[in-house]
Amino acid sequence: MTTDERSGCNAHDRRGLRGACGTRRHSLAGAGGSAAGDLHLTLTTRLSTFGLADIRGAVHAGFDEGAWISTAQTAAQMLIAPIAI
């Protein structure tokens, strides 16, 4: 008896036609990917927020012009999000 026969999975299950075999692994992989994406988004947002004064100084922008830097990053994240999914 093979491992697939003992676990109750057959060739149709492994290809995803029935969805019974490996469903938990796919759920865990999806949850892990979602958590990693959330962590990445939080870190990039925090880094730009903390470094905004340095970025404004590097590009010689005043306070009003520097506000567009974080706005541009937020807009770029919102445009990329549907593509990344």
C-alpha cells in the first residue's frame, strides 16, 4: 500500500480536482504568505515614515513638498497590490 492510498488521496485529489488532499497545506501556505506580505508592508511604511525627514533633506524639499513623498509611496503600493495578487 502506498502513502497516497493510506492517506486516502488518489491522483484526482493530488491534481486538485476534489480539493480534499493537501488542503491544509495550501491554507497554511496562504496564511504564511499573507502574513509575510503584511510584515513587508508594515516595515516599508515604517521605514519611510521614520526616514521622511532624511529623505526630504536629501532632495532639498520643504515640509509641504515632502508630504508628497509619503503620498507617492502610498499610491504606488495601492497600484501594485492588485498586480501582486
